[in-house]
Amino acid sequence: NMKTIKSTYLPELVGLSLAKIDAIMATTPVAGKIDQINWPDQYPAAPQTTFTLAHTDQMLYVRYEVKGEVPLSTKTNDLELVNEDACVEIFIADADNTHYWNFEFNAAGVCNASHRKERKVDVVRLNEEQLQSIKRFPVQLCAAHWSLLVGIPLTLIEFDNAREHARRANLYKCGDKTPMKHYASWNSIEAPAPAFHLPEFFGEIQF
């Protein structure tokens, strides 16, 4: 059961500060909820997490909002294991669905990202220039309420505006070393143990 969601085309975001983009997206209707608890016996709960999607001709913006979690952020450098912190993620497939990019962020916006075929197959970590092109705007709204706006250049995911109108993707909320260890997804996953690197369970983002 593949879910689909729409990214809103907002060309008026071009040239705005991340703070202004964040404020606009905070008032945009929520695109989806990361509320699939796929392993309820082992990990029965996850913080309440929603996301909003928007794009320009250059960027895909994802704004996550998380309630009920203190934003643990121990990792400070890109490519560290941010999944151990309070973490939000988006995995986006190639146009031909053979490989995908995984973008993972802790609450401070530190990013771990790669391009790969499977969890341990054809893994290529993003280089420094690619990582620097990803925008991040974290906000701690109160003690256990935080948001993160990220901007991913469409060129980074080789998205062709003129020809493409959809991409397979999934979004996740996890925290391997947080007080409430959790593994939630937007599109549900059927696997015996927590696993996010399963593109067969991606939903679809329509552009």
C-alpha cells in the first residue's frame, strides 16, 4: 500500500532566508505524518512527527516538526552516526529506482548522507561540497518540541524538473540512543526487525 504525497511548488521561496522559509512552511498544510509503528512489540512508541514538503526549481524543502522528544544532539560533524541522536530522515530513489539517497539529520541539523543500492551495497558517502549544499535550519520550540527545515538541491538528487513529476521516497523518525528508542516511518515497512534501507517500501512524492 504505497502512500503518495504532494510537494507544493513555491517559487516565492527563492532568495528568502531559511528563517523566512521556515516561517512560511510552518503555516503550510502538513504533507504527512511519520506515524507508522512497524515494530510495536519491541518499539511501541515514537515522538509525534509531521512533515511539510515544498519545492522551487532548484530545491526540495522538507520541514519536520517533532513533539514529545527532547532533541538529543551528540553528533557535531556531518557523516557521523546521527541516527543515534534525535533523528529525522528522508530516503529518495533515483529516477530509475535502482539506487537511492539517504539523508539523515539530528535535531541540530548535522547530516549523514549517502547514495546506495542497498544498506551495504554500492554505498557512496556524499562529499564535503555536496554536504555543504544541503541547507539546515533547526529550531528548538520548547523543551520537548523541535523542528528542522532542510533544503536539498534538486541537482544533488539528479531531479529533472522538465521531465520528472514523481520520486519514490520514505521519511523516518528514529533515535538509537535516545531515552525512548524508536523507529517510525511515513510509509509502512514489513520487516521482522527495524530496517529503513528497504526501497520496496517507499511511497511516492509527487512534484
